[in-house]
Amino acid sequence: MKIMLVRSPRKFCTSVYILLLVLFTVCSIVNAKSRSIKVNAKEAILIEAETRKILVAQNCHERIQPASFTKIVTLYLVFDAIENGQIELTDKIPISKKAWRTGGSKMFVKVGTRVPLEDLIKGIAVVSGNDACVAVAEYLQGSVENFVDKMNEVVAELGLKDTHFTTPNGLPSKEQYTTAYDMAMLAAKYIERFPQALKYHSMQEFTYQGITQKNRNGLLRKAPDLVDGLKTGYVADAGYHLIATAKKKNMRLIAVVMGAPKPYIREKEALKLLYYGFGNFTKVNLLDKGKPVVEVKVWKGKVDKVGLVAQSSGHIVVPSSEKSKLRLEIDAPKSLFAPLKKGEVKGIAKIISGTKPIKEIKLEVEKDVPKAGILKRLYHSVALMAVNINISRISLVAASSLILILILYLIVKRRKRKRRRFY
């Protein structure tokens, strides 16, 4: 696909038209005149993980009990503690009576024993062990109450405005709530920060103390070549939940279904969302973060040109039918003046579909550009005067020569004065 790269025509800007051949992966296209899709659940959402682009939304901001989706935040804190060196996978976690007595889905840890942290992670991710959640909560923060406070701190940091937790495992509580939107954003951040977590969430079964339990996420068995996570949930007041994630080529999707009437329906609806997303949308990268986008002239600097690089990536997700309409418009000055600092924003790249702006990416100076020496700065000053008043090239050379002679004269005169001091 050819995409037109345009530098915006305006004062101090040039109009440069560059044809780029952009090769990207196109998911299989299905005929989708309507982008609406009905999900048999109380609420649902489908997003692309990296860009957080919402592809489908159904009542996604309605509050509902999170059930075992709560465990994603519990695991988030576990992996965060590992990353910070606070704990290790091989740590032996003591099992309290409180953890052992916890009801609901269980890993079946035994009171008074010590269980490797990695086994508890598997117990939470695979079999949704409520007992394992209590054990790690007590180990990390000293008590379940302190751990829940930490969970809500994370919720605030991530900007999940419609989420609040009262337990580390999601056991029923009317004071505990979330939304499909918040859970999609949480899942995206969780996978982004801790991609290693998918190793556990994609396990089809887990055996502990001779007891083998299958992963509650049935899509791992029904679509093993597609789905590689993430979490199920259920409470009577809310219904059956499922966060399912899958990756095809360069695009990872996250489907959230909450409040489905039956377990098989949550799986069917989540899979329907994933197929819909891969069938109708394409992820394109028009710019790489940190890579030069355009070069501009530098006046009075030690170098004559400097690159402007993309401050962030140009990944976007668009309907597959619109990929041919994409273009990149570069709005940057024709020239810059030294000194320049690396990271200074000096332009904008606009991704446009047809006439509709989709994304703006700031362009920043690639490297430090210090001032040039006095001779070059004077020469550039004359050159700029010539540009501004349209002096001929011969006049420019003559003026530059006169300035150079004057500078040499002053240097020689200064040296003579210094010599006289020694006589």
C-alpha cells in the first residue's frame, strides 16, 4: 500500500511529497458493512492491547462485581514484587489457617505448610485458587486488609475509576465493583508489563498435591492455536465472566465478557469477539519510536542538519477496508537554529484516514546540536541576511570575504599588542 507523506505547506515549512511503500500484515477480511456486534452478556468490550483502541463496546461502563477478575490485580502485585526484588519465585510461602479455610475455588493448600511462590501463581492463574490469593496477600503485605489497600492503590495509579476491591480473590461483596472497560485496560497493562504471566495463564491444567484441575478458561482447549489467556470469573449476582486474549501476527486483542448466563456462552461470545476483531481490523505501523522521520537544516550549529524522530510509535488499528486511505502528514519547520537539545519537540506527524485525523505524534530533535564556532556563526548570519533580502550569490561571497578579512585583521592586531608587552 502506498501512503503519501506530506510536509504541511505553511510559513517556515516546505511542501515535500514522498511516496512510501508500507508493508504490513493484513488479517483475513470478512464482509462487515455494519460494525455493530451483539454480545449475549450484560456487558462486553473488545480492544487492541497495545493501542488500547476500542473495537467493540456494549454497556462497558456499567458497574458489576468483578468475581475472580480480582485475581489479575493480585497477580499484578505479585509480579511487581518479583520485578522489584522483594520476592522470588522460589520463595516458600507459609499457609495460614485463614488461607486454608477460604471457600470457593481452591488450590487445596494445607495449613502449616510452605508452598513455592510459583506454585501459588499457577494456583491463582490456572485453577483460580482463592486460598492461594490469601496466602500471597498475607506474605506480601502482612495481612489481607493491607494487601487490599495496595490493590486499590494500583487501581488508582492505573486510572481505573470504576473499580474498587475488598478482597484479593473476588469472593462476593457488594462493595466490590468494576466495569468491562476497566478490566480491559487492566488486562492490557498487565500483559504489557508482565508478558511472562501468559506462560501461566495459558496452562491447560495444574496438578498440586496429586490433585489435577483444568484451567477454568475453556477457550484454551477449544481454540488452543489462538487463545493464550487470561481469566474467568463467576458470582451469582453478576453471572459468568471471561477475559480472553489472543495474538495474530502483530496484533493482540483482549475480549472481555461480563455477566453471561452460562459458562459456555461466555466462551462463545468472547471467541466471537476475537474472530470479529481479527477479521475486520488491521494494525499498521507508520512510524517507529526513536527513528528519524525528516531532516531539517540547522543554522549556526556544529552540524548542518539534524533529524527529527518520532516521540512514540505510529501503531494504529483501523478497519481493514480503510487501510488504503491512510496517509502521513509531516508538519515541521524548514530550518532550526543552534543550540538544540535532544528531545526538544520541533514538529508533528499526523496520521490521517481520508480527511479524518487519527493520531498525532510529536517529533523531537534526535541529538544535541551545540553552537558552531564564531566564524561559522558569522558566515551563517550573512547567509541568512542574503536569504532574507535576496542578495545574489556573488554579493554573499564578497560580504563573507570582507568579514573574514576583518576577523583576521583583528586577530593579527591583538597578537601584535601582546608582543609589545614583552618589550
